[in-house]
Amino acid sequence: MWKQLRSSGMLLFLLFTGLTVFAQNANLTGKVTDAKGTPIPGASIAVKNTSKGTATDAKGEFNLPGVPANAILVVSAMGYTAKEVTPTSKHLVIALEENVKGLDEVLVIGYGTQKKGDVTAAISSVNTKNLEKQPSGNIGTMLQGQAPGVVVSSGTGNPSGQPVVLIRGMNSINNASPLYVVDGIPLEYAYDINPNDVESINVLKDASAATIYGARAAGGVIIITTKKGKSGEPHVNFSAYYSSLHLNNNLPLMDKVSMNKVVRDAFANDNLTAPVYVQDDSQYANSDWVGAFTKTGTEQKYDVDVSGASEKLTYRLSYGHWENSGTIINSGAKRDNVRLNSEIKLLDSRLKIMPIVAYTRFNNQDYSDVNGDGNAGFSPFMEVYRTLPHKRIYDENSPNGYAKPEIELGSGNPIGERMLWNGRSIDDYLQINVAADLKLWYGFSYNFTIGKNIVNTYSYSQTSPFDFGALSLVENPTRSESRGRKENSLYTHLLNYEKQLGKHNIKAMYGFSREKNVYQGTSGAGNHLSSPLIEALSGLILEGKNDYIRVNGWNYGNNLQSYFGRASYNYDDKYFLQGSLRRDGSSRFGTANRYGTFYSVSGGWNVHKENFFNVPWITELKPRFSYGTVGNQNIDNFQYLAKIYLANSDPYLNYPFGNLPAQQVYVGAIAASLANNDIKWEQTATFNGGVNFSLLKGTLSGSFDYFKSKTSDMLAETPIPTSSGITAMPLTNIADMENQGWEFTLTYRSPANKAFRWDVTANLSHSRNKIIRLGYEGGVIADGFVDYNNRGTTLTKTGEALASFYLYKTDGLFQSQAEIDAYKNKAGELIQPNAKPGDIRFVDTNGDGQLDDNDKQLMGNGLPKLDYGLTFNASYKNFDLMIFLNGKEGQKMYNGAKMFLYRYYRSTDLMNAWTPTNTNTNIYRLSNTDANENMRVSDYYLEDASFLRLRNLQLGYTLPQKLATTMHLERLRIYAGAYNLLTFTKYTGFDPDLSNTGIFSRGVDRGYYPLSRSYVFGLNLGF
């Protein structure tokens, strides 16, 4: 048989897969249970100091052949304390205790791992069991309320949109987003990750924990580790859920008849003739535009994975499909994920090679929300809300089926415009990561990682011809396309050292990494396709004088080279000290300041392990401190160079030469910005003091942290005289800000020996920031525009919080002409000469007798004063229940959507507007001219956006183990629930959690894609 194996090549295969032939010393069988005798499926049984092992089946039973004499078994299971057992018979019954302390839990930190009990920095470990019960395809959304200090807001309800994730609030005017590290590879995003593939999530919040990532860690670090195969026979898992999505519509609109009356009254108050279309209630349509623009959506997700392990090979292969049809017509998103994680053990397990291959495809129907800073554009959703109900939506006699409005009703048919436009983005993400870990001698080990991330993007939009009036006209089919490619290459070398000398424990790490990013792409567009049936740029033609074809392209990159190290020491697991150092070199900076150095130090003291500490009800008491620095390189490339601006069609840059009537035109160029080779890294220095505690043998546990950080040398624009001819203000390191706050988390677990088990976890966090320096004296940044570049609502200035609302203060409504006449300045002039009874009274805050920008006041900002989450889990026999509450307190929101609806006479509030016979109201009088400027930015539209939301309610049932076994299943669980079921808030806009993604526009509600309430049904299967 030996010769046959050798000659056939089977021996090589068996060696590779770990299915080696060995002599059986003893055949052990047994069962693993919890403290009550309930079987634990999937528990690991391994022979200590060998690679031999197995796992329990659905009944908690195992069979482990070939166990040497005097062997020690290591038995472990998730959620239980590991146990070492010396076999005393060939059949064992092993009971594991529930792990309530969790101090031996291993956390993944930067470039390594650390026992939870050894951590001296501010690191939060997310309970992934709670994440598994959240019906969502986005890992960012699932983090809401799950970790103290991690503030997650829904930037949009768009299925392809991404939430806004902040760690400990805002600490920079340039970029506050965290760095994501997935299986050791630093990334700027994590939305391509399938949540079902996530094994653990750890959040590095203070500089001591994040310094090891240096230049990109100013916004904190979120480390994601994906699932690997486990020992034992192959396991197959399948999970699925289906949900029905319902729009939370809390902005009621007037119908045609009600709107007609309101408009007539508004024009009458101005002594003007109302438009003809409001004169006769029997004329025109009475369309429900919002009803036609929205729909009941569906969300569904399916996941299947196969995992297993032998002595030398561990693997897990998974596939996931997620799709969300959205609640707005012609929108939606799909995602497909494939991931293969494997581990190959060689050289008696001294060498581990860990290849990872992951592929993701997004297929999105595009929807453009008006997020971000600067020019806000105009919200597509508010376009629908402002549309006259008098307009018809459909016309069966129209070539495209949509109605052209009557001339007197103006232009536009937002339903037709949306449905005749086809915009999609198809993006492919490929991650290839190979890591090798080699155990050397004398406590040394070496790790090498090579990673490649490739993102190919493709987007297009094509519009069919339509005529919905002079301002909504597309004469010929148009098309635009864009193709891009991003390649990220990473090489990392790590040398680790670990040694225990009596009670002294030493760990050290030195590393070197090099990262390269390359961005390439092309785009093209034209406004005349020869046929609407052609879906390619090749179909564009130049036939009319206004036809055009335009192309563009890009090719740039940047590099980052880093040296870093970390050393940690603890004595007798009582006293802990750790230090980190990192030096980064980035091509985004000039030669003068290309490198930046960042450091940290932290310490902790396990007081509960001292001999003098004799408090039996305190299981853990560990004060800790840290101080460190991190950097920020999130700026555009080549900011240190003088840029040359060149444009073929710019009339101000192109110059004709000669005296002939037909002169040759030469393309000109100008220096658009000044060079500044001295720009350098932003640097954030953070102090953190905290304490971990555990009481009553782990029944009650938690932590508290206080932090204070200062970000220095932030890059901001420096104004220069316009006479210089420079069109772009140069960036210089002229801004500083500070950020401070606290975090608290508390968990209670009921005794594990009772039939009814429950636990509850609460976490709270608070942060506030302040600008210390902002460029030149009196420097400010104005932003928060509501529509296009109009109605700026925020101001950033020295001594105040970032992006504070800067608005006029109001003092109710004028109730009579006498009140208006009495509101005078010292010269006897009326402060609001254009006001009439029912108009808003604006406060002359500086007392100079006139209303202007100097009367605006700072009125808070869009960041919450308190962010909190509460998770309750309970189980009784085979039933389980989860209730998850999430909320924010003290945040403000400028209700631009409300302003739009008032401006276009659509809100039902206007039916209660002030009149001489209706004075007990806060709705100002109706006026079309708005001579008093009631719509100027003021606290009239600023609202308290605090809320409490029942984010997730889920009831599940797990099939009894005996019944599942007869069905040849390891596990079957079914569940039903609701997501975003209830929201308690005083905010009158769409949703208090729809936060602008812009740094300077947070809290400005421009009418975003709304969130949905969903009803969910799902199941989990194990084979």
C-alpha cells in the first residue's frame, strides 16, 4: 500500500491536506456540555502542543482517534472558558464554564494580538453576536450603538449609500473618518465586506492604540477580522432573511384644493393677483407625486459557507448575496461577495501560510443625494415634494407615457425625468492577501504580508429624449461613461519577540511597510446619441451646433513608507507598560516635511490582584492611562506644488494673435496656486485615562474613559490678495483644535444556571470640540448651504465648535402694527420696516439698530451631546429575544426641508398660518414676496433633533437539538422582527438620524433619501 501511495502521488496530497496516516494510540470519545449539561456543538478539542484535534457535532459529541498516552486535551468554545483535561478513560464528559470575565479573550490590535486583560489603551470590542441579529448588509450601519465613542449616523436611506462613522467626534477640519484594517490590510472603506464574514471588530480609539498606524489614524481605527475555518469535519451554514421596507413619511403635503387656497391668500396678502392655476379648484389634476415617486421596497440577503480543517489545512469558503430595491423608484443596490480564507501549516506547524482571496461586485442604480460641503445642489427628493399637484404625472398619448405640464404650470415632470434616466455603477473589488508566519527560536517569530487590492469602477448614465417644458427638455438621447481603476499594493515585514522570565513578561515588535496607490481612469460624455437604442459612447454624433463630445482622464498615485515598533512589559500580570513608535514618509508632502514621527506610551495596574486588595465582590479593577500622537495625511496630492491651470475652451485663457479676421487662437495657462513646500503633517496628541471593572464574579462589568486631544497644524486655506492672479488659496498649517469627552459602558449578565437567561449592555459617550486657531486673525469658514451656494447656515471660527450653526435669532411673530412700530433703533427708525403683522420678529442682538450678519448668533451644532445604545438579550429554553435601542441627545438640525415646503406652498403647516383671526399660531403669515425675509437663515428652522429609536426587535426560535438531529441538521433557528420600528423625537423633518456627510454641513437637512421601517423574517441553518 505504501508503494502504491508513493507511486500514485497520493502521499503528497495527504501530506498537504493534513490527512496523514498515523498509528492510533487511543481512540477517545466524549461529550462537551455547559454547566447545566446542555450539549455544546462546535466545541474544539485539541491535543496540546500538537496540531491534532476535532470538534463536537450537533449533539456535543466527539471522536478523537490516535491520542498519545499522557496527552493533555485543550477544550474550548466561544463564550466559555477554555479547559485543559487529562484523559482518565476512553469516554469523557467535559463541562465548560461560561466565560463571564472575558479577560483571557484575545483582541486583534495593530499588527498583532493582545489578551483583553493586558490592554492598557482605549479599545472597544464589538459583540459580533449582536451584529448577527441585525438585518443589514452594511457593516457600518450595524455598528450603531454597539461601542462607546463610535457615533454612527445614517447619511442617507439610499441602499447604495454609506453611513457617517465618527470615533470620538470631530478632531480635524480635513478628515474625521476612521481607518479600516481588514485582515491586516489598511483600507479607507469597509462597505464591500459581507457582515456574515466578520469574526471580530475591535475599535482603536485613543492615540496609544492607534499610533502604530501613524499617518492615517487620526480618526481612529476599526480592525475587522474575517472568519476562518475551524477544526473538525466540514460544516455548512446557510442563513437568509427577507424584509419588507416601508417609507417613514412624516411630511404631510397639501392637496390641490388646500394649496389653491393658501396660494390665493398669500398673493392677496401682497395685494397681487394669484396665478391662474389656483383660481378654479375644478381645473387641472390632483396628483400624488410623492406616492408615485416612492414604493414599498424589499431587502433580501442569502449567505452560505463551507468550512473545515485537517491537521495541516484550514479553510472557509463563503458566498453572500444582498439586494435592496429601495423605496424610491428607479433606485436600489445589489452586492455579491465571495471569500476564501485558508491556512496551511508546514514544518510541524512552525510555518503558517494564510492566503485570502475576496471578490465583491456592487451593482447600483444611482441616486444623487445632496450630501457634502460647499455647493449643495438641489435635492431630487425635494424636487418631488415641491412639484405642483396640479400637474399630471402620466399621459397615455405621450411618446414616453409621461405628461408634459400645461404652460401655466411651468416645466418639469420629476417622475418622468427619473424613469427616462438610467444611471448605474458597477464596481468590482478584489482583495488578494497572503501572510506567512514563521516561528523562529528563542521567542522570535517573523511575519510577512503581501496584499493587493484592486477596485475597478464603471458608471454610466443615459437619458432618453423628453419634453416636459422649456426648462426640462432633452432633445436627443445623451450618454456619459466613466471607468476607473485603483490599485493598492502593500508589503509588511514584522519581527516579533515574546519571552517570559519568571513573573516578567516581555513582548516586542518591529515592522516595516511600504504602500503604493495608483489611480487611473477615463471618462466621456456627449449630448447626442444617433439612436436611443445604442448604449455606448460610440453612438455619439456631432450634428447640431450645440452638440458636443467630451473626454477626460486621470493617472496619479501616492506612496507611504513606514517604520514602526512596539514594546510591552508586564510584571506578574499586575503592572503593565507599553510604548509604540512609528515614522511615516508620504509622497503627499514635499521633501522638507515628507516624514512624520508618532509615538505613544500607556500603562495599567491590576489592583484586584494585589495581596492588600481584599474586596471579594470586585472581580476586576484596572486603572489605566495613555498618551500618544497620530497623524493625518488625508490631503490631495501635490498640494506642495504650484499647479498650472489649462483649458481649451476657457475664453479668459485662450489668446488670438495677429490682425487677420480669422486669427489663430493659442491655448493659454496660468498658475492657479502657489507652491508651499513647507506644508507638513497634521498631528493629534491625545491623553486618555480610564478604568476597567468587573463586579460580583463578572455579573456586572464595564469601563469608563476620559479623553482630551489637540490637533495641531491643520491645513487650511490662506487668503491672499486677488491682485496676485491666484485663483486657488494655498494650504498652510495654520489651524488647531481640541476635542474632549468621556465614554461609559456597563453590562449585566444574569446567572448562567437558570432557565431564563438575560443580559443587558448600555453604552454612552460624549464629546465636544473647539477651534483653537484658524489661520489669520478673524479667519472663518462659512458653509452649511441649504440649496446650491445659498443660505449658509454654519460658521467655523476660533473659540467655537466646528461647524456651529450661525443664524438669526427670532422672537416670535409680530401680532400687530403697533408692535412693529415700537421695534425701533435709537434714531427712531424701524428695525424691520418691511414687516407686517404675522411676520417673524428677528432680534437685533448687537443693539446697533439694524439687522445684518452681525446679529447672527452661534447656536450649537449637529453633533450629539450624548450618543447611547442599549442592547437587551434574553433566552428561555429554545426562544430568544433581542431588543436594541439607539439614540442621540442634544444634537441640532437645520430643517431645510421644512423651509422648502414653506417656500413652495406644500406643507400642511401653512393651513394654520397667522391671520388676524388666527393669531394663536407659530406659522408666520402667508406672503409670496416675503418682504420681511422670513426665510432668511434663523433659529425658526433650527430644531432639536434628539431621538430614541427602537432599532431592532427580534424574536427567534431554535429547533430542539434532538429534532434537528433527526433532520440531519446541526442547528435550525427561525426568527421574525422589525427594524427601525419606532422613533421618539421632536424633529419635524424626514429623520433626525439623516446626517449630512460634510464636515462643515453636518446637521443641515436638505431632504435626503428617507430611511425605511422594515419587517423581517429569516432563518439560520447548520449542517
